[in-house]
Amino acid sequence: MSTVQKGVAIIRFCFILKHFLREEMKINKKSKQKTIGDFMRFAMWTWGRSNISGMRFFLRVGLRLLLAKKRKAKNQKNIKGFIPAVIAISPTMRCNYNCRGCYSRSRISNNELLTSELDFLYSEAEELGVLSIVVTGGEPYLRSDTIELMEKHKRLLFIPITNGSKITGELANRIAKSGNIIQLVSIEGFEEHTDNRRKKGSYKTASIAMELLRNAGACFGFAATNTSENSKFLGSDIFIDRMIELGCTLGYFTEYVPCGPHPQKKWLLSEEERNFFREKVLDFRKRKPIVLIQFPQDEYGEENRCTAAGIASLHINSEGGIEPCPFIDISVENIRTGGLKAACESPFLKAIRERGNLLQRDKLACSLFEHYSELEELARKM
């Protein structure tokens, strides 16, 4: 690296660090509850300052996100709706696992968005100022174009979720070198819990995937579904310590939502179990060198308000259908006939936002799923 390049890198570092600390001061000063976006930033910063390659990752992503926020603010003036900070996209609903209680098992797995359509969608997201893309499904790496498209669209921060079965040494290296991917690997606890829900050998597969990502120098974490069967274990020191040992810089807990063809009602958390787990997460945040995110608590916040339906996020299914979130398989519009701008201006999502009660949760983790029948009726009227 030349002297000039070093100088530019130092200036860039100072600029991003100044912005990062300024945002932290704002949050602390106002005693504002941290958002999921804040936690993702913490994760990148925590991991980035641990090594040189990590710091380069943090600098690049940080600069891109700053520029994206400026584009988003500029474009928002011309949008009759919201430009969400995050878009969840399911490039495929196909999966090589058959997990119990999976929300996507009943989804249509044909007529998938073409590579060219996904390419155009990501380009639109970049131009509009979308900050990040959560790549879900299905198993996203069943499509060979998943990694290629993420590598191509550098102005977006991608957060793909995988069962780990397709992670090879080569793929792990590509993820690490991409500079814009934070990989999440699904796991349900240790071997007993993971294999019981997914299939025999799935815990070992996920662990190997994490080891490959760690050895490649990737920024990654785990994704776990919190149920009555595994809640106590997920909230244990032994589990969190194992994830840290495997190299995870963050963890994402999602409370079980009983959707899909075979809902597991017995997995629902009681209010006591829910409060206990929240206390454990808050405790771990004080004691463990890992960033932990919990749904729905960290999304809904003190106001108990869902931020999906285009407020801060929305979901594009594998056929291009515009949905309020991945748990709700109801769509009225399609990006194939209007692009991402149409998703931001969706009358269906607007109608949901205008009915505040639909965004308030009671007994379940997802308010929209609690009001599923009302959403169906609303869609029929569109």
C-alpha cells in the first residue's frame, strides 16, 4: 500500500469512526432503545476491531451504509410510501432439509425469480438506498447465483441465512473475501436439539460450516429458533460459549411463530419462559463477547410495534410476491410488474400500516401472524 493509499485509508477510518461514535452518543444521550440495525453495527465494529482484515470489512461496509443512507433520504422524497432499510428476499423456497415447524415448507417452489430479475432487484435496492438484504428461503445456496449476485452488488450488506450444508471451503473463502456479507448459520442448540428438529447430522454440518467460515476469516454468526423445547439450553452459558468458540460474532434468536403446514403449538413460549429468556439475553450482553439480537423484543421495542409491512422491512418471495414479512404468505402486488418501487408504494402494505392494531402483538411473537385472517380479508379488498 502506497503512502497516499494509507493516508486515504486513515481518513476514511476516522470519518466512519466519528460517525459511529456520534450515533452511539445520540443513542446513549436520549436513552433510546437500540434497534436491530444498531446491534448489527455493533457486531461489525466488535468483529472489525479484532483484526486487520476485519477492520477493512468494517470500513468498507460502514462507508457504503453511510452513502446508502444519503441515497435513501434523497429518494424518499419521490416515494409515496417508505423505502425500507432492510428487505428480506427468498430467492428459492426449495430446501434440502425438512425441518419440523418450518414456515416455508408449504410455499410454492417453482416459478422462481430469474438471475436477471434478482440482479435488477438488487440494482434497484442499491439505487433507492436500501441498506441491507436478508437472504432467506428455503436454502439460498441451492441456487448457484446466490453468492455471485451478492459479490456483484457491493453497495448492499447481505445477511444470508443457511443450514450450512452447502458451505464448503471455497464458498467460505468467497464469503470472507466479498466484503459485504455477514453469514448466519441456523442451529437449534447442541446435537440433540438441532438434529431433532432438522435431521440427523445437521448439528455437525452446521458446526463444520462455522469452522470453515472462521478459518476463512468471515464475519458470521448463528440463527436459532427459540421454542419451549430448547429455550433453557439456548439461554445457557454453555451454548453461548460454544458459539463464541466456533467464531460467531453475533447471534440471532427468533421466537417460534406457529405458521406453516404443521404448526407446533407445544413449542410456544409461556409468558414466564419469554421473560426468563429475555433476562438471559440482557445478562449475556453484559458478560459475553458476542452481539445477541432477539426477535421480537429488539424489533418491537417499548412501543410493542411491528416494523415490517414496509416500515423498516418487507419480504419478497421466490416468485416476486410483495409480502409484509416472511411469516405472512399473502401478497397482492409483484415486483415483476412494478419493481422495488412498487413494493415501497404497495397499497396492501400501506393499508396494513394504517391499521395500527395489526402491528401490535399480544400472545405470539409476530403481530401480523396473530391477525392473519384480517390480513387475508384486507388482501381480498385490494
